[in-house]
Amino acid sequence: MSDRGHIPESRQREKPRADLQWIGKSMKRVEDPRLLVGKGIYADDINVPEMAHAAVLRSPHAHARIVSIDASKAEALPGVLCVMTGADAAEVCDPLPTWASPPVLQAVIAHDRVRHVGEAVVAVAAEDRYIAEDACDLIEVEYEPLPPVVDPEEALTSTGDAVLHPERGDTNIGLERTLTFGPVEEDFAAADLVIERRFRWPRSGGQPLETVGAVASFDEGAGRFTIQCNTSMYNYCGWMIASTLRVAPHKLNIVPTLAGGSFGSKMFVHKVPVMAAVLARAVGRPVKFMEDRIDNTTSCDNHASDRVYYAKLALKQDGTLLSLKTRIIDDYGAYLQFGVGQHGNALSQCVGPYRINSVEVDLAAVLTNKCQQGAYRGFGSEVANFVIERLVDAAADELGVDRIALRRQNFIQPDQFPYLIPTGNMYDSGNYQAVLEETLKLADVEGWRAKQAEGRKEGRYIGIGVASCQERSVFSATEFWMWNLEPGVEWTSSPDGVSVKIDPTGKAFVTLHSPFWGNSPETVAAQVLAEQLTIDPSDIEITYSDTDQGLNSTGPGGSRFTVMVTGAIVGAAGKIREKLLRIAAHLMEADVRDLTLEDGAVQVKGVPDMKMSIAELADKAHYYRLSMPEDLDLTSGLDATYVYDHPVTTLPDPDERHMGIFYPIMGHSCHIPVVEVDIETGQVHFLHYAAVHDCGTMVNPMTLEGHIRGGTVNGIGTALFEEFSYDEAGQLTTALWTDYLIPTIKESPADIVVGHVETPSPFTEYGVKGGGEGGRMGGPPAIAAAIEDALKPLGVTIDSLPLPPSKLRALIREAQARSA
Amino acid sequence: MERETISVTVNGRAYERAVEPRRLLSDFLREDLRLTGTHVGCEHGVCGSCTVMMDGVTARSCLTFAVMADGADIETIEGLGTVDAMHPVQQAFWEKHGLQCGFCTPGMLMTAVELLKANPDPSVDDIRDTISGNLCRCTGYQTIVESIQHAAKLMREDGP
Amino acid sequence: MKPARFRYLRAESVDDALQALADNPDAQILAGGQSLIAMMNLRLVKPACLIDINRIWNIGYIDEEGDGVAIGTLARHNDVKHSPLIRERCPLLTEAYESIAHHTVRNRGTLGGNLCHADPSSEAPAVMIAVGATLELMSVHGKREVGAEDFFLGTYETARRQGEMLTEIRIPGRGADGWAFAEISNRHGDFAIAVIATTLRLANGRCEVARVVASGVGEHAARLKPAEDALIGRPIDDARIDAAAAAAAGAVDPHSDSHADAAYRRDAIAALTRRTVSRAAERCG
């Protein structure tokens, strides 16, 4: 196992316990009241005096040279304040932040060349958005079309005019290399059977209801920008925006707003805040740039994985899985914001929950004339789940054994954790059998098998799918660069911080240093702090810092936040508890070792009368310094900050035998949908849906279930409907929400039956694991399996998503033609 | 610039404003009246985030010109309840976790209020039919249905 | 995503609207606006002038007319959907409304506006043709009637002339004994990938009258005569239904788009024809 690296000691302070008072409760959310009465302030709700509004003229071409721009009519339009071309913008700002190595240069406004439909060509600031759009209509741009690169496999061989970034060489391959972990060739040589499949995973996107927006202002006196924006990671790497804007990092303050959903898409937005800022500086007034839906669908930061897989799974005749080889072509679109971080991510759990001895991944990240990739619920690992689950299903079918039985046979066993997989990542804990058994029970698989058999006699096509999926959480920064050949942004920290203070009256204040983007950070913080200090959550107020006040915080994404905020609160609360006890010990003339904190008061053990409430102690701590001993640590007040580092991560091996531990807090899920397929129309209906997740110790079962169900419906979208579809000319044919098909309630199961198994992490505080993405990571392979099972009598194989009625019907038609 | 003067009542308060005919009701409410609780998600009539009540029935404010609302009685999320005195529908969404990011919520709530006015005891199918034009990307909808059922119960218990 | 400027005129009466249409050749009528405003927000259309007819108080009716129904052009979809009179006299339309748009859109959207918009994948045009509806068009020069079958000419194109306004939709008394509507869309409530609206009348066990009308598979809703011919004069049995379905599929020349390819639309038309004819025949009793 030494080839897979080493496992550090756990730094866990708080063990999971049965007697927790707040952790584990389905407490109503702290965030909700203001959202329910329409008083939450989202990006577009910000209104500052003298604020102007931006709109952007976008490229109608997938790939073209910009020959000339005539903006004179727009400039003459009353109400227009500024018309900015790419050339103008290049004079005042540098390329956008990128993790790619070598970098892929991306300008906030394209100059010389446009690389995808929707790319910004001219930006306008005007008195209102209506006028700004009127101005865009008046701008004349002459383009010289270049060959569009649309098919990812054809992009492998592009040269000449079809190359998007000639400065990186005469190729559209952004990065191509092979990583081998363990004895792949030996394992394949020893195999009795090799399953080979080609899979196609479609380009989709988080598409939260709220787009990305920013209000920027520039204080000329101070030479300083303030940008209010619905971005995350502002306290992690917000300074990169300052570099783009050519100001020193302390000359930029990024202020977070609420985000109306993210699902990864607002992880580190770069185009919108930079656009608003350059315009604000140019017009000398605050500027709001709020993407409209077309701005967002055509030119957001975050179209998701768009992959072709050629996959091979080697196994023995007895069903033992041996090795996995994949050739991946990933269509990144025109730019590489996060490098190929999505493939670092996918290495974290590419063997699924199975004992697979070796892995080879051959990756070609290609650049095409499409919107760039970013993050969406899974960040690349959801695709790996689909691939391994489809391969295991295919292997079971090939061997003629039950799909569930083959899973059971190959599961990593509960006593094998912590477990290092061939890529070096660690699975901290798990009990995959227990999750499977619980799901089988909730799904009533036996009952549905009987209904399936009955149905087949009546010409009904009912299918049951099972997927056993990993749900990695808490990424480490190494995932972003581990694939790089040359050093780029090679960070190894990915912490989250909190600031906590108790005021003189005993009320608690928590400052989070990452934003609300739709999940429940305030509720988590309140529950954990209440647990730590034995206070009532209603006595806790939660606020968010800006970059001026912020502590190093990576923020939500990669299902990090619950684990990381919990860790940070435990750290900060520990400091406060210690101070409370020392003050109490002094005031009650007791030994610190005889004191406990219970029910909001410090108590001398066994002496019920001797106690002081937190409020009393806080009052003393704030205002009675002279009643305290001469102890330099007993400064006035009661406050603490704590930056919690990633609980367990290691560096990649320099020889790349493994990639270290980078995504180790490993949840697990089993999804069992039951579907019925109308073979004449290709329509899919859900008859039942069961999902069991193991996210370690649950902080709030209610909100976890919310994530599971919501993620599952995202997965249904990916599996059945959603696709950013580009035609041969590189036109995005699904830019509108009439065409990009987000599931409505009618496409969603009426009842997703959710169950839980709790296998605590030995590495995180209280044993908590993340659970923000699992629904979308488990749904698609399970749904594909269910559809395939339904159509088994016809011999239909599912290896490509999405499957709207037309595509599924085409597969059925082909199968019917084959058998006719 | 040609403007029309319109008079509208919003959440019981009368307003008179001059607007361009092309001004969308959503922008009128959000920008002119600073009632930003009504959200704009797609601006082409698909998502339902911008749903408001107009003369007692729901309307998509992004598919309505403000001039068309001249003389109308409009209710928005701001008129529904307050943090200290929530409408039963708001209370129910809180208790049943009918929201996550909160962006679709105002539109969802207005649609639910309209349904419950007409049908105090809606079936699951009634609820699913009525809110099928409101997208939610967070919840998977199930807890929204539970919230509306719970709201119906709270309102029935409260009595008229 | 904001509309371009336009002149706004508000009509208080039908005469007002017709005069405004006559005076402003560049004007378009604004009814519910649920399609028009979306297209304007996208700047796919930029009408120079809109005539708002929403204040005309007397054109939103749903009235008996003989043994049929007269529907004012401004009747809102939800009023039509929930009208007991429509349910009794034109149940095909009531059934179709299960698939038309979503609740809030139906609050504002109007039947007249929908027909004049003539979206090629809209449901109501197919229903109007299937039931033999008549559309009343008025201008300052007078009124005329056009059969629904002759009204739809192309994508967003109708027989309505410059200066004319659709004022009333007249649905004849039940001309058929059996009826059925079926639609396929990717998501419920979306514009259709394929629609079939079927009406049948049987006499002595044989099909006397058949209308099989498709939407979503051509430039406009249209009867599929070969499918009707396959039914007329014969008892409706499984073989006839299959023949009609095959004829229907052969009669359409559908397009491909992001929602479905042409082959799918043809398959869908066959399936929907089979289902609607079968259900319509059952309803004939």
C-alpha cells in the first residue's frame, strides 16, 4: 500500500456523541425569516446612489476575428455613459484570473478574436439597463469568421485557423497526459474479462434561479474599488480580481451578497465583477452589471463537465474487479478558469465504493468554441460515478450475475477504513453494505420486481436501477493543480475561518468569512456554537465579512462548508470556553478543573448553587478588567477567531505514484429509482424513488434531506433533459429556459424517500461529512440503470445522457429495428 | 422620452408614477418602488420567480408592462407578512423547509396564496398543477408541496 | 433582456381598437402578452406600437350561442379551462388545457391572443380546427368570418389582415361524438413537440366524420387528411387505427430542433394518432 501514500494522525477534537443537544436536530433554518418576507438582499437588490447599469453586446459567432467596431451611434444615444470595447478594456485591465498552467489568457471583453457565441464584445454603461440594451442594438461589429471547433474529438486534431489560442501552440489540446496508479498492465493481463464502453456525458450547468451580478464603485480619492457580488472564495483568492483590475490587493474590497443558488456556479465568479468594476472606474459612478439569463447561459463561468469516455474495466470470471482504464476527452470550451481541476476531483473516487487495484486515466482537455467550464454539483466526480456504475452494471450483465450482488462482492469492507484508493485519495470511513441494505428496504425492490414481471406481461416497461455512489466532500486545493505538468497556482491550503464574540449581555455573534449561496451556513454555525457553548441558537447572530475584515476562508463548494464551519466554530468556541472557565474560576474562587459549562452557565461540578451564567461572565469579561488577575491573556472582552485547516490532506507524490489525500471525507449513497418507459413515445415516468445517504454525523437532518432531494432532481435534469447543446456552427441552441429544460415539479418524483446511515468521520469534528452534492452524483447512473432495466426485453444499452423522449425513442427504435 | 402616468395600489399603498410604456412591471416594482422582494430569474416567462398578485390573481411581472397595471391592485411578497407576523404560508415554508436559497420563494409563496384562497384543502395533485410553472432549483419541490399542505392546515385551523 | 421602445395606445372599446389599428399600420395588438412580451424582452420582435386591449370590458365572455359557444377574444385561458359551458360543449378544449402552459400564464394569456400568435407548436389551433371553429375578424371596414382551418397560414402567420382584430371564436354545437387530445412535450406545460386533436362521428358503426389535426410538426396546425381518409367509411378497429396512425405519420414532414428530431416527431404523431383515435372512438360509445 505504500505506493498509495500515508495516512496522517487524526486531529479530531470532538468525538461523535449520542448526547448532543443541537447537532443532529432538524432545527428550523436561521436564514429563512428574512428570505420568506422578501427582505433578503441579493445582488440585484442592491441600489446605491448614482448607480448606472451595464449591458453587454455579445458575439453572434462561435469563432471569428473582430475586424472593426463602430459604436458611434451608441455613444450618441442619450443616457449612455460609456461604451467599452475589448481594446479599451485591455488598456485598463489585465486578463482574468486563471488556475490553468500554462495560463489560458481570457479578457473580460474579447479583443481581436471571439471564441464562443455569447462572448462579450462591447460593454455599455447607461442610466438604465433599457438604454444600455438600446445602445448595444446600435453597435456595428464586422467579423471575419474563423472555423468553429465544436466536436471535442475533432478538436484533438485542430490546427491553423481553427486553433483558439495560437499563443499556446498550434493545437486545441489544453492539456493531455496519462496518469497510472498501480499495476494496471499486470491487472489487465490477469483479467478474464474486460468490459469496454464509450460514454457521453452532456454539458449541463447549475443554472440557479439567480444569475451572477455585481455592483462596483471606484473611490477615486482612495484609489479603491468596492464590489458587492454574489461570489464565493472572495476571502480565499479575491485579491486575484485586484490584479486583473491593476490595483494593489488592499485597494479592493469585495462584499458578499446573498446568492440565489449556486450549485458550484458562483464559486469564484470573475467576469461579472471585473466588468462592473472597469465600467465603474470609466464612468466615475457605481455600476451594476447583472447578467440576464442569456448573458448567463451563453457566457457564464460555469458550464459543467462535457466528456467522452472510452472506458475499460478488467475483472475476473468470479466477479472480482481488478483495474480501470479510461481515456477521457473533456470539452472545456474556450477557456480554462480552474485548469483541469474537475479531473483532479474525479480522481478522488474514480474506483467508486469498490476494491479496484489499479487505475489509468488518459486525459485530453480540449478547447472548443463554447462557453467555458466551471463548477456544478459534482465538479467532475459525478461523471466518474456514472462511468464506474455503468461499467459495473455492464460487467454484471456480461457475467450473468445480479447487479446488486456484484456490488456487494466488491465493496470496500467496513473494517478496511481508512482506505487508500490507487490514486492516493483516502476514504475515511464507510459502511456501504448498510447503505445498500437500507435502500433496498426503502425501495421495496422485491415488490417492484414482482410488479415489473406483471407489467411485462401487459406490455409495460418498468425498470429498477441501483447505483452505489461515493460522495466525496471537503476538497483540498491540490485537486486544482495535480494534473499540471508545469507549476501554476500550487496552493496546499484550503481552510475556513470564523470569528466569534460574546457581547457584554451574553449574546453571541458569529462572523462567517464565506457567503450564503443557498445552503445553510448560518444554521450550521448556530447549531454548532449552541452545542459548544450550551446556549440557545436564538441568542446567536450571524453575519458575513467582506475582504477587508475577512479571514482566510475557501468557502462552500465541494460539500466543504458544514465540515469546515463546524471545525472552525469548535476551534473558536474552544478558546472562548477556556476564557469563560478561567474567569469563572477566578470569580468563584474555584479550580478550573472543577468547572463545567452546562446550560449556558459555568458550574462548579457537584455544587448546584455555585454557577455563573455566560451573560454574567461576559459582563465581567467586558467591563471589570480590574476584578481579574494579572493575566495577559485575560484581555477585556470575550472573542476568538479560528481558521480551521483542511482536516486531513497530504501532498501528491513527486513521482506521481499517487496524488496524496485530497478529498477524503467520503460520504456514500445508494439510489434506487423505479421508472416506467413508454416505448412508443420514449417518455420516462418515476414510479418510486429511494435514496439513502451516509454523510457521517448529521448536523441537521432536515437540511441534509433538502440537499439530497434537490440534488436528485438536478440529477434527473442531467439524466433526462438538460443540455447546453451547440450545433455544428457553434450556436448554442438551448440558451433560453424554454429550451434548456430544468425539471419542473411535474418531472420530479412526488416522493423521494430518503433514508440515512451515519458512519462518522474519524477526522472531522463530531464526525460530520459533507452532503451537498450527493443527489446529483447518485441520480444519473441510477436512472440510466433503471431505464436500461426497463428496456431489457428490447436490448437497449444506455451510455449517453441526457435521454429526453426523442433520444430514448431513437434508441428504442434502433433496438426494434435490430430485432425485426 | 414618452412616459405614461400610472396609478397603482401595491400592498395597500397608492402610488402614482410616470413610466415608459416598455417598463416591465418587475422593474417598476423592484426599481421604481424599491420592492426588491419580487425576484427576476429568466425574464422570458419560464421560471415564475417574478410572480405577483394582480387584482387577486397571480401574474408574471416580467411578462406584464407596468402600464398594463394602471389602476390595478397589486400584492407582492412584502405585503404578505413580516418576520414577527408571518402569513401562515410563510410560517409553513419555514417549518417544512420549503426553501433553500430563497430566490424562487416569493413567487412560490404568491402562487400558493392564490391557490389556498380558492381551495382551502388542495390535494397534492392540485398543488403540483398550480406550482408547475414555478421553477425551484434547490428543493426538488417535495418540501414545497408539504409546506403548502401545512399552510392549508394552519389556515383552516385559524378559521376565516 | 429588456424590450425596445414602442408607442402605447390603450383601447377602451372594440371600435377604439379598430380605429387605432387603422390609424397605426405599424401597430400590434397587446392582449395577455404572455408570448409577445417574452419575445419583446428577448428583442426577437420590436413592434413600433402596441394597442392594449385588456381594458375592453366586453370581449372576455364565454357564452352559449345556439347549441355552440361564442368566446370573446380576450377570454383568459383559465376562464376557458374552467368553464362548465366549454366542458359541456367543447370538452376537447377542456382536455387540451391540461397540457397548455402553466397556471399563472393561463391567468393572463388569452385564447384569442394564442390563436393570433399562431405558434406552430401551440395546442389551441389544433383544437379549433378539429372542432370546426369559426373566427370572427373585424376592422373599421366591417367584419368577416374565417374557418379555423383557413386561418393558420404559417409560422406566426394567419389570415388576419392588416387592420383586423380577432374578436370572437365560435365553436359549433357538438359536431362530433368522440374526441380526444394528446400531446408530447419534454416537460409538462411546454410548447408541444407533437399534438394530435381528433374528433369522430360514427354512424351505424362506421366512421362518418373524422378530423385528425396535428400541431408541432409543421409550420402550422393542420388536418392530416390521409389519416382521416383511413378512417372514414369503416368501422374503427385496431387495424384501422394502425392504418390511420401510419397515414398520419406519412402525412407530416416535421422539422428537427433541440427538443426532438424529425423522426421522433413522426413516431410521436403515429402514437398520438393511435391513442386519440382509439379514445375518441371509445367516447363515441
